[in-house]
Amino acid sequence: MPPSVSVFGAAGFTGALTARLLHRHPTFELCAVTARSDVGRRLDDLYPYHRVPITLEELDLDRHADVDGAVVAYPHGAAAPLVAELRERGVRVVDLSADFRLRDRAVYELWYRDHVAPELLSEAVYGLPERYRAEICQADLVANPGCFPTAALLALAPLARDGLIEDVVIDAKSGVSGAGRSPSERTHFVAVDENVSAYGVPRHRHTPEIEQELAALGADVRVTFTPHLLPLDQGELLSCYVTVAENGDNGVDLDRLYDEFYGSEPFVEITPEPPGVRDVRETNICRLSVHRDVRTGRVIVFAAIDNLWKGAASQAVQNLNLMFGLPESEGIA
Amino acid sequence: MPPSVSVFGAAGFTGALTARLLHRHPTFELCAVTARSDVGRRLDDLYPYHRVPITLEELDLDRHADVDGAVVAYPHGAAAPLVAELRERGVRVVDLSADFRLRDRAVYELWYRDHVAPELLSEAVYGLPERYRAEICQADLVANPGCFPTAALLALAPLARDGLIEDVVIDAKSGVSGAGRSPSERTHFVAVDENVSAYGVPRHRHTPEIEQELAALGADVRVTFTPHLLPLDQGELLSCYVTVAENGDNGVDLDRLYDEFYGSEPFVEITPEPPGVRDVRETNICRLSVHRDVRTGRVIVFAAIDNLWKGAASQAVQNLNLMFGLPESEGIA
Amino acid sequence: MPPSVSVFGAAGFTGALTARLLHRHPTFELCAVTARSDVGRRLDDLYPYHRVPITLEELDLDRHADVDGAVVAYPHGAAAPLVAELRERGVRVVDLSADFRLRDRAVYELWYRDHVAPELLSEAVYGLPERYRAEICQADLVANPGCFPTAALLALAPLARDGLIEDVVIDAKSGVSGAGRSPSERTHFVAVDENVSAYGVPRHRHTPEIEQELAALGADVRVTFTPHLLPLDQGELLSCYVTVAENGDNGVDLDRLYDEFYGSEPFVEITPEPPGVRDVRETNICRLSVHRDVRTGRVIVFAAIDNLWKGAASQAVQNLNLMFGLPESEGIA
Amino acid sequence: MPPSVSVFGAAGFTGALTARLLHRHPTFELCAVTARSDVGRRLDDLYPYHRVPITLEELDLDRHADVDGAVVAYPHGAAAPLVAELRERGVRVVDLSADFRLRDRAVYELWYRDHVAPELLSEAVYGLPERYRAEICQADLVANPGCFPTAALLALAPLARDGLIEDVVIDAKSGVSGAGRSPSERTHFVAVDENVSAYGVPRHRHTPEIEQELAALGADVRVTFTPHLLPLDQGELLSCYVTVAENGDNGVDLDRLYDEFYGSEPFVEITPEPPGVRDVRETNICRLSVHRDVRTGRVIVFAAIDNLWKGAASQAVQNLNLMFGLPESEGIA
């Protein structure tokens, strides 16, 4: 029997893409897609290019939770209670929200809101497979990373593990799909086209998530993180400016460090040229390039991902594959 | 008699725009436009939207240098000998190349090439009116700043003057017109569209120009400067991440500092919200916004300009206005 | 005393641009801008690039109608009662809606809704200056043409007048600003970017307006008109495919016909090459190109305008100039 | 033994994409990729997103023609001699150029140039599988259709077969990738961005190809065909305006006609809403929508394809699949 899955919250960009990936997945059986808006519309009406001929249904746990696995694509705060219900019924969950990413409830509540299911925090595994593969394989609840933290952590992990990060500035450039499907003044074509500007200044909510995971790697730093909105739909480029720790061996061979760290990873590419987001469009790949500025001693790391794929939906499937003992790349390569 | 001017090198983006601004200028009389390619074509054929019904001519100094003022829009290295000839004939020059921006010949030759007219370096004034207005009014040779240095210096000058800059990372986002008119693999629509990537890593040539002028303000720092190419035509956004000097009063009121520093400047706007490049499109305005990240102590300054206007052509006209005793905003407001 | 004007409905794209043009106009004095949303916000907050430092006010006819002229930028149906009030108070009005464009009330009510001020229909002049200049100079109420009809009529008028049109297909390509400022699924960046599709098929409301004015020129035809939405902000290109009337002299010299018809018009350009919308961006110009396909006998006319300028706001100012006896190009050239 | 294939001319957009599709194809074995420029560079250096780790080689027929099948992606005129050599060696060929699309040598020479391998014209099958599936299955030489004819013929075939086309205007909108990879003034980002214009007026070379195939279906008409360049990379939308033949039953049920005509086709979709090119991006699908304008009696058919996929590379693989007896959708669904 193939493992059965439901996608909860499939009307939005990331939920819909997850549904598409699972609909075409060689092993998983996509049983249901639910939504809080657009109930009764078919996914291939909302998103013709996904070609998922399934109708969005109103949430009915008795029917929709009778599955082996679930992906929850609800907004922050709204996800936690649904995840708790699903876990109670024994469903294994990948949650796309921020609700279970921060291990410290106090940090979550400082940056987001009161937590409604704090008892699950200790159970949740942070779903960055390149970092927590073994734990994910055993997990029943995986917190899928934010798109910016995914790219930031893949960019900085080798330096963080080796104690080379004294300080870091992360300048992020994101396509508009990262802002979600709801129409707004900010996502109107005329507001974005021929434009670029920063947002979330100076405290974007992905900051504590990046800091938590850098600290877990040994780099206890406060991060300056600033995203910018660009006139493109999918894609995210992070430019990470690292001040190298004085006790760090500044003569380290960066190319070799990154090659060894990521040598066997199927979804990490390392290139001498700065990557473009087009290089990774509609893939689960993170493309990295590391450079040393000998004039300033600074190390610059660029990371490009597709925010909807590796930054959300395809990474969720990568996590599901691991949780259910399937080949990690199945359905996403 | 109105002052007469010629534009040398008017087939490129910045030269052509300079020609347009001077063609419609209330006081200057545009006498000739020369080019090294496209000789014999009319400017309004090459650039219909500029509506300059003048034919591009091959350089003939006897005719074209018989003017009061000139704008030279030649590539780096090619500009210096023409500027030298024009100066010998007594023509007052605004040069759009990098040839006379760096006061130290050795620095120029390190980043560019051998200098063919070093004797003029001491005569040249750096053409950032907000910084050197008095000198420009007296100058016969003005070196128009690079587009990135223009935005960077306007963003950082108040902090530099007050000794607040310990270190700075400048992450720049530029539209494609900054790469010039020559078709190339890099400027092909398909290469740029739905893409973003860094270039000139880790040593872009605008770096020494920024460092020279920050030093002149009192900030002797090595700058990390990285430009990125974006899918838009005109516009440039700089995100400047400043580590504040420890001896600096970190409690300084940044808004007040910037308001006082730029209080009466006609072409500098200061806003609480991070600016977008669309806000300054086709204007001579630099729009700034300054923020303090209290978590890290860092100061973040955003600066938006139109790279072809304030970053090149309209700033050249601003300089010409000052050199010829005209109202600074004439023809560009 | 300079003539005073108010703009009613200045929060939308066309109203705001009209306010900008009048704010900088050498003669008119912009007294007030009203809005139905965003009351209390300043226009230069909503539209920084327009740089109009005036606050949007709630409609108060006693104050805002105490002017010589008015531009009404209300939606269809909402405009008519306001226009009626303004006319009663003796204010001369340019109306940007469709409410007074169709002379035949029945046609209006077929394509739009019940008309609330039909008594004004006979008074209104259709505000295409290249066609009705003399009437506009005498008018108290001018119905500003729709953007598509403006381009279509300028493209087809010479052929229509000479009885050459047997049949015509108009394929229009429009930037997104034509869809207005309200955020919607259709104007979301992600829906428009890398996309193109037709809308309003097969009955777009601009069709009867085009047919009315072609008939007035002598061409009594049913028009097939189909607009398409393109990934650009401002600009409109019409490709008009004309089957030439059999009794028409198919050997007519088209270039000469167009040159003579538009010889002295300040805002019509005729070019041998098909025009691009970029050629007319942010201008009041319509750029035309006429071609004969000798294989099929068909005549193809291309017309490019900026939908917000010649298609709406700058044409409104052109009309105001004429109504108040000012030079036709004042403030818009 | 899996059938072996080479791609000749793999440095361009369509050749490179063909190489990618064959590199990942479950059955075909991609043996070599040749190029006339960029020899020695790896395809995944030129096109990172295709991820084909194979080096472009200079043509060496003894090595590269020792295969079962070949795709030739050379320019018109250059393809014919290579195709002739390959056929002599017994290689089965799909040719992406126009060299073997027109059955009548005189027509080819009128629109293109002298034909260097006219003896092969009778052997070539026009590679539109939805029309010539049986013939393609038997063919040794398939002329892959042009991108515009592919969409035009799929849009019009049902009407043509039933004798309903009296006259047709085809207005096409194309992304920039259709103009090829060579950098030029026309493909520079700044020339395309925020722009739209017609090209190839009034005689585009795809016209006779459309007419030939419409005639073969019974519709002997002269087509007016005008393509326009849009600011997007991949995608093509055709708006076909059909004047219905007077003897045609104008009351025909168009939806039923199209549904029946294409009922079982795996790569044709019929929708009530006008399609967008985004709906078919990176697919082999043609999405159609048919509408009747009751006011004019005209029938309007919209067709959207991806010009690089169904308009070139994936259709070439579809043809190869048929020629080698594989499932038609293998590697392209």
C-alpha cells in the first residue's frame, strides 16, 4: 500500500505546488486537498499550469486526516492547532509555517504570537535535510524551514561549523511569489515592475530562525538580515557578507571547505561564478558560490534557491520522502 | 549669447540622455553630437523616446570643439585624450568616465590602466554637487561620479563626516541600462529576465572611488561593495550596512543628522520608508532612508537613484549648470 | 487670475497623474484633490514619483466645486451624478469616465447601465482634439475618450474618412496600469509576469465607442476588438487589420494620406517602422505606422500610446487647455 | 539496445533544450552534442538550468553521425546540406529549420533562398503529430514545424477541415527566446523591457508554411500573419480572427467541433477561458479556446504554446518518439 497524504491549505502558492508534486509523485497517493478559501474550485482552475484535477474541499478531519502523512500550508498561528489535531490522530506531519521552527517558545512568542501547541515544540525536527537528515528520518513532525533560512543556512553552515563567523550581514533578494497569493497594494504588478525596495526593515521574522540554527552549529551571532522585493516571480538570492572570526584561520581554503562539506549532497551545487536564481528555477537545488575579498578579509557567500521549491514545497516533499523511508530525491529531481 | 555645448559620445545610453537634456535645456544651446559608432544616424532614430532630431557626426575637433562647454561620454581610457584636447582649446568639460575621478594616479592605474593625461588630475573636481558645490562652480574640468559612488556617498556622507563609520558593506542592485548599450550575452533579455545575480565579485572598480571620497570626509575604511544585476532597465538601489565606530555616539539621532545634513538640498529626499527605485525614475533625485537595527547596533542606509539620470546624465547637466553660473536645477527638475 | 481646477477621484492611477500634470502646469492652479478612498493621505505618499504634496480630501462640493474647471476620474456610472452637479454650479468639466462618450443613450445602457444624467448627453463633446478641436474649444463638458478608442480612432480616421474601411479587426495589447489600481487576482504580479492573455472576449465595452466615432467619419462597420494584458506597466499598442472597401481606390498612397491628414498635429507621429510603446512612454503622443500587405490587399495600421497619458490624463489636460483658451501643448509637452 | 541520438547545433536555445530533453529521456541515449560556436564549453556552463554535463564538440560526421537518430538545430539554409549527409548515412532526422517544411521548392526559394537539397523535399514529413501522426511513424526525415505555424495550425485545423474559413488574420505575441540566442540591439533587455512592437511586417516567413497546411486541410486562403515581440522569455499566444465562409454553417457548435476534433490528443487542451502562455510554460501542450463574436459573426481562436517546447524542442522529441516506435509522450510529459 502506498502511503497516503493530504495537503491542508492548498489554495496558496506553496500548498498548491506541494499538491502538484505529490499528485505526480511515484509513490505517495494524494488523497485530498483542503482550503480555507476557494472551496469547491478545482486546483487546475486556480493554477492551470499545475494540472492537478482535484477539487479544494473544506476541512473535514474525519475524512482528510485518515491518511499516513500530511503537509500543512497554513499561516503562522493557524497551523499549530491543526498540526496538534493531526498528530493526535497519529498522522505524520510536515508543517510549512513557522509554528514549530523555533525551539524556544519565548523566542517564538517574541517574534510571532502566543503559541497554542507548545507541547509539540520538543517533538518537532527542523526540516533542513542537509543538516538534520537522520533526525528527519525518525520524525513524526517536521518544521519545514523558511525560504530565507534555507538559503542562509546552506550558505553559512560550513563557516559556522568551523567557527569562522564573527559577524554576518545577509542581504536577500526575493521574487514576488514569496509574498503569497493574496492581492495587495504591494503585490500589484505596477508596484513591483521596474522597482526594487527593502521590506521588513530592520526586523524580519526569519532572523531568529537563522540565528537559532547558526548557534546550533556553533556560531553564536546576531544576524543583520534584510530582504528586498524584486520584479520576478520565483527565486531568491542571498548575498552573505561574513566578517571572519579573528581566531579563525583566515587562510582556510574556502572552495575545499565547501566541497567537502557538501560533497555528496544531491541538492547542493557549488560554482565558481556567482549563481543566478534562474539557474535553480523550479528545482529543489541550492546553488552556492563562496568568495574571499582579500582587501577586506571578508568572505562573501551567494546562495540561490527557488523560494517556492527548495524554499517550501519541494523541500517539504524531500522531508516526506525521508520520513517515509523513500529515496530522498523521489518526485523532486 | 547662450553658452554652446557639444556632447561627445552620444550614441550610448548616457551620452544620448545628456544630449536630450541639453537639447531641451532653457539656456544651453546644443551644437553637436558626435559618436564613434552609428555616425550618420539621427538620435531620434536610435532613441525615438528622446526626440532629439540631430544627426550623429564623426569627431571633428575644429568644428565640434568650438563651443563653451562639453560633455564627454567615452569609455574609461578613451576619454582622457579627448578631454585633454578640449581643455587645451579652452573648453570647459564634464567627463562621464572614470579617468579623472581618482586623485591618486597610482590608484587609477591599479584599478584601470595607464593614465594618458595625469597632468589634469589635479585640476579636476569630483562632480558631486552636494559635496563639492563651491569647487564645481569654479571648475573647468569636472569628473562626473560613477553611478554607484553617487548613491553610496550621498547615503554615507553624514555618517562619515561625524566619524561614525567603522566598517561598511554596500550591496547594490542595478538595472540593466547600467551595463551599457552594447548587446552581449549578459544583457540579452533572456539572460536577465526572471533572474538576479552578483557581478564584479569581489573587486568592482567603483570601490576605490567610494573609498577616496569617504576618506576625504574622514572615514578611512575599506569598503565591501558588490553590485547585482536586476530585471529592470533604469534604477539603482544601494543597501549600506554600517558598523558604527565604537567611539561614535551610538545614540545619535539619525533622522535629525540626515535632515540637517541635507536640509536645503534640492535633489536629496529623506523618507522613513525604504525607497524604491521607481520613486526616482527619470529624475535627478537621490532618495534616502536611514534605519538603526537595535539588535545588532548596525545602521542601515538605503539610497535610490536613476543610474542614467542622477547617476550620470542629469548630474552632468547639474554640474554644467553650476560651472556656467546657471540655476542648479535648470533643465533637470 | 489663473483658472482654478479640482481633480475629483485622484487616488486612482489616472486621477493622480492628472493631478500631477495640473500641479506642475504653468497656468492652471490646482486647488483640491478629492478621493473616495485614502482620504487624508497625501498624494506624494501614495505616489512618491508624482511629487504632489497635497492631501486627498473627502468630497465637499461647496469647497471643491468653487473652481473654474474640473477633471472627474470616477468609475463609469459614479461619474454622471457628480458631473451633473458640477455643471449645475457652472464648472467646466472634463470627464474621464464613459458616461458621456456615447451619444446614444440606448447604446450606453446596452453596454453599461441606466444613465443617471441623460440630459447632458447632447451637451457633451467627445474629447479627441485631433478630431473635434473646434467643438472642444467651445465646450463646457468634454467626455475624455477611452484609451483604446483614442489609439484606434487616430489609427483609422484617415481610412474611415476616405471610405476605405470595409471591415476591421483591432487587436490591442495593454499594460497593467490600464486595469486600475485596485489589487486583484488579475493584477497580482505573479499572474501577469511571463504571461499574456486576452480579456473581455468577445465584447469589450470600448467597442461601441470606436464604432460610434468611425460611423461619424463615414465608416459604418462592426468592429472586432480584442484587448490583451501584457507584462508591462504603461503603454498600449493597437494592431488594426483593415479589409479595404472594394469601391475604395486600393492604389491610394497610404503614407501620403496619413502625412496629409495629420500634417500639423503636435501629438501625432508617423513612422515607417512599427512603433513600440516605449517610444511614447510618459508622453501625450500617438505614434502611427501604416502598411499594406500586397499579398492580401489588407492595410495594417499600428498605433502606440501611453494609456495613462494620451489614453487618459494628458489628453484631459490637452482638452482643458483648449477649453480655457491656452496653448494646446501647455504642461504636457 | 536503446536508440542512440546526436543533437547538431546544440549551442542555441532550441538545440540546447532538445539536448536536455534527450539527456533525461528514459529510452534514447544522447551520444553527442555539436555546435558551430562555443565548441569546448560544457552545456551546463552555457545553460546551468538544463544540467546537461556534456561538452559541445565540433562537427565530425564520422563520429557524430554513427547514431540511429539526429536532431538538427541549424539555421535555415545551413541545415539542408547536413540533413542530406545524415540521410545518406542512414540516420533518421528531425530537422528544426524551415528547409524541409515547404513541399513546393519554388515557394521555399521565394521566401528563403536557393534550396541545396531539393531531392529530399518529397521524402520529408511535416512534423505536426496531431495532423500527420501516421506518416511521422513511417518517416525517416521529419521537418519540425515553425513555432507560429504549430500554434496557428492547431488553432485553425478544425475550422479548416470543415470548410469554415473564408479569411483569417493571425496576430501573434511572442517571447524573446523566439529571436534566438545571438545578442543584438533587438534582444537587449533595455529594448524589450516595458515595450511591445510588431516585427516582420507585412511578410513574415512563417506565412507560407501556415498557408500550405491550411490548404492541405481544404482552406485555400491567404493569411495575414503579424508577430509581435513581448517582454517575456518563453511563450507564444496566437489570436486568430476568422471570417466564416458564407456557405459554412455559421450555427455550428464550436465547442463540440473542437472537443471532437482533439478529443484524444494528449497535448491539446481546450478551455472556455482565453489561455495565457504561463498555463503551458515548459510543456509540450497547446492550449486552445474558441469564441464566436455574435455581433460580427467572426470566430476567434486563441492558442498558447511554449515556443521553445511545443514550438520546437519537445515537439522534436515527440516526433522522435513516434519515428522510433516509443510512447508519444515519453520524456516530455
